[in-house]
Amino acid sequence: MSSALSTTSLGARLERWLSEPQPALRIEILRIGAPLAILGFMSSRIAHADEWIGDAGFRVPDLGSSDFRQPLYLPALPSWAAWTVAAVLVASGLSLAAGFRPRIAAGIFALVTAWVALSDRLAAFSVSKLAPVIAIALAASPCGARLSIDAWRANAKRRKKARELPTTVSSGSVRFFQLLVPIIYCASGIAKARGDWLHHPYVLWTHLHDTYQTGVTVALANALPPFAWTVLQGGTLALESLAPIWFGLRKTRPFALAAAVTMHAMIGLMFGPVRYFAMLMATLLLASHLPASVLERMLRRLRIS
């Protein structure tokens, strides 16, 4: 009996936690920032859609369903169809960011981003794989209640009925994003620890000499001694591998947030082609883990729908 009661109590607490009201800006920042970062990353591919997912470019052959590197083979599209898919990708992403029928747009965006990620496995990156996951979570959320075209259109009805637009949302999608970030970090940290990051002190230093380097990379590589990069390497590994603890504890969460945003800012500045990944992760971090009091003040100062 006590076991059944404890299970029921645990389930009730979990339900309360999932449905606890959160500042509406958490979802709206994600709705605006995430699709723009994803489209920015894919812009160089969209510009050559007929070669990217069409039959005008190189295609990896069908490796068969038994090969884990190709879980699903999607044949090349005719050029006209490839450009159509690219147009739908851009239109749905911009519609989501603008807040015009955002949940429908998010569903379409999820389908198209999943298609292009599977269609061209060679061009798939972390952003490509995260895109449909983020879009599905947004489609299941009450996004668009604030800072959107839909909210602006609802202003007339709001004034007539003397109702206020919502300042909070109750959605498991918010909790999903709050859990997604530390889980991604923890998995990344474990992968680094199983690789060379614990055995070779200059792994991060070697990254500075890749083709991704920018002027900032060169300047910092010349300014900082090699051991500084070893320290940064250890700090990155500690931040990522223990992220569930840092973000799970209220006292350490602000420091983890500041460290993670700083890390992605440096990634964006130092590794040019990865800047859109840095933007996406910073959006996820800020929307998910900024203190509620900060978001509430931001919403009051905006004073717009």
C-alpha cells in the first residue's frame, strides 16, 4: 500500500512540475530565435536546393537498411520538387518565427527539416538533427500567445472583451526544453571523456588550427599560452559532463547559464561556420534557464503583444 501511495505521490508531483506556469517569453523566445538560427544554418544549402536534395548533385547510394549510418534512404527529388521543398522550408520557418499560425507552421517545419536531414546525410549536422525535435516540441506548445502576428491580430478581440493576453503558459514543452539542454551537454561531455579530452591536454588547442578559424581565433591563439587552452578544455568538460547537476540546482544554475552562453559565444566567434549552432544553443539556454523574474520584467517593459 505504501509503495502504491508513494508512486501516486511521485506521479502527482511530476504532473504538477510539468504543468507549473512558466513565463510566456520562454516559449516565444524559442519560437522566434530557433527557426531563424536553423534557417541561417541551412541558407547555404537552400541556395543550391537542386544539388542539396535534388537530382542535380551527388547522392550517397543506398547502403541498405542494415547499415546504421543510413537509417532511411530517401531518393533524390526532381529539381522542381527540390526547390518546392526549399520554399516550404523557408516559408514555414519564417511563419513560425513571425507567429503566423505558429503551431501549424511548426508541424510543417518539423516534417521538412526531418526530410532534408535524412535526404542528405553528408550535410547533416547537429542543427539539422535538432531542428525537427525543436519544431515538434513547439508544435505541441501554446506558442504564439505573445510577440506574434496571431497575438497582434487578437488585440482587437482582447480590447472588445477587456481581456489581457497571457503572461504565463502551462506546457510540458517548457520542461522538455529545460531538460533537453543539460542532457545534450551531458552526452557531449561523456563522448569527450571517452575520447581524447582526458588523455591529451591540447585537444582544444588543436581545434584552433582547423579550417573553421576566424580572425578572433588567430588573435586568441597568439595571445593565450597553450596551458590556458588546457584549462578551458577542463572547464568545458566539467560544465558539459555534469550539466544535469549544474542546471538542476537552483544555486548553481545562474553560473552554469553564464558559463554555457559564454562558451557558445566563443564558439560562434572562433569557429565561423558553427555560428548558427552557437546561436541555436544560446537561444535554447536563455529561453529555458533565464530566471523567471528576468523574463517577467522583460515582458512588462516590452508592453506589446
